Amino acid sequence: MKVVIVVNMEEEAYIYYLVGQNLKRLRKEKGLTQEAFASQCTYALGFIMNIESKRYKQTFSLGTVWHFSRVLGVDIKEFFKPLDEES
């Protein structure tokens, strides 16, 4: 059974969800596994897994998002793009 938590856009948790789902998209576009990305970022694999999870709210700093953008070679704005409703 797949459990998906619906996050209201008006809640603080939404920004973490948004960044997490965009991180997952961007990481996959670069052909990186969670493990490879975690290694390149020097963050724990569990931290990356929690950020990308639809079931768990992992908090993180803006500096962390900036670091992700540097490792992936993308503009930090990419992490704040609206999500495709079909995802």
C-alpha cells in the first residue's frame, strides 16, 4: 500500500515538500542515485532519502539547498518550481 501525505500549500511543510520533490527530479535528470548524490554532497544517505520522501518531513537550511544547487550544477530557483500535478 502506497501512502502519500498531502501537503497544503499554505503550511510551512509545503516548502520542504516542494524542494524535496524538485531535488528528486533534478537528481534523476543528472542520472544520480540517492547514494551517489549523498556522497557528492557529503551528506548522509538517510538525510537525502528523508528530504525526497513523500511520507516524512525533513527540515533543512537554505544553505543546504544552495549546496545541492552547486553539486547538481543548477540554479537554486530550480528547487522552488511548481510541481507537475501528475507526479
